[in-house]
Amino acid sequence: RQLKIASAAMAARCRLAARFHHVHGTNVRLDASRTLATRVESFANGLCFSQEPLAPGQIFLVEIEEKELGWCGHLRVGLTAHDPQSLEVVPEYSLPDLVNMGDTWVFAITRSHNRVAVDGEEAQARGPPWEPFLLIERVRIPRDTLVGRSRPGRYSHILDDLYKMNVLPATARRSRIGVLYAPQPDGTADMHIVINGEDMGPSARGLPTARPLYAVVDVFASTKSVRVIPVDYGFPSLQTLCRLVIQKHIVHRLAIEGLDLPPLLKNFCQHE
């Protein structure tokens, strides 16, 4: 019962917090809901923050909505103990400008090699791709929401090995990237980056849990636009479980069209 109450409280908090702060970089434009952030020119001044500080274990998740060719570098995410409202000027870059202000931890997302080694050793392989929950410390997050998926098309079967493993390249359109912090016994916290349902390991340690920590999202260089994805902490729906089973057993996504399924479920399996 206590677990259900805690999950419900976390879900309510996440829905309220799943938008960007009204303070942001000069090249950022937010939509009316403050869930879509677009860098309108140049390659910098794309810094965004979460509307509220994150709770322990609460993930701030974004999906790459649009890319822009011609720039080097990709999305950057992290946490900061600076209240965005207190910033006289929003820094041009998260790295190094915001980080140099102190009490900020930012991780640059690359096309590959995002995993952080744990205690000098190779990080453990991720869990089974069909495991419905991602476990980080004591945090339990429904994996399905965390996973980005490409839209099926004429040649989508080429991507099916990636699709079945719930993987898109980290910097691809529709890739989903999140940040959270996990409290430690010594009173500090570890920052974790999650890319398409995979925990990259603790990318920063020793964060102060006594201070509010805001998510940082730097819409930098080739990343043009990102959207906040709300995360419900709870049990996966029957529809989600059906999709996982169907995707596990089909040859490729184009085969879904020939299955004897209700149209709504078929569309859900193809496009989500």
C-alpha cells in the first residue's frame, strides 16, 4: 500500500514538473505548454531548465524532436543547484559556462560511448530489453516510456534489430534522454543519465541533496528541438504489455499490418 501511495505521489509530481522553466537561453523558443523547446538560430544559447527541482529518483525525460545539419555536437543534459530564477544572465553554454559557475553537473551526449565506467571497471550490461522496469538504485521506472522508437516506413525493417532491442542511436530523432539523481548512504547523490531505457551509470557523484536540483537541457548544435515526455511511475498498462509481447515475436514492424489485431492496438504497436 505504501508503495502504491508513493508511486501515485511521484506520478502526480512528475506530471506537474514535466515542462520547461520560463527562464531559458536567448535562442530558445518554448511552445504554449512549455513542453517543446526549439533553438531558433545559431548553435548556442539553447539552455533550458526543468520547471521545478527534481525529487530523488524523479527523471526529467526529453525526446529529440528535430535535428539541424551543419553543426558539430549534440544534446547536453545534467543537473544544477542554481535556481534558474536567480540567474542574472542565462549562460551561453552548459559546458563550460554553467558548469564553471559551480554546483552544476552536465553530460554531453554523443553518438556512442555514453556509458560511464563504474569504479574503474566496465559498467554492467543492461537488463533484458523486455524487462518492463528500469531499476536504478531503489528507483523503479517503467522502461516503456523511456524508450525512443523510429516511425515505421517503407524501409523500416532495416532498423528492426535496433527496434526489437529498444534502441535508437543516442543522438537520433525520437531518441529519449533523461536525467535523475539517486541518493546515497553518505547523504550525497549520484547523477544518472538514461538513454532509451538504458542507464549510462553514475556520470557524477557527490551531488548535494540538501539543495534543490534542477534538470539542465542544453539544446546544442545539431539538436534543434526537444520535447518533455511525462513519466508515470506505476505498473505498465495492458496495452503496453501486449505491445511488448507482439514486438518480441514479429519478424519486423511491417508484419504488424498483417496481424489480426484491433486497429487501435495495431497502430499503437507500429507507431509508439
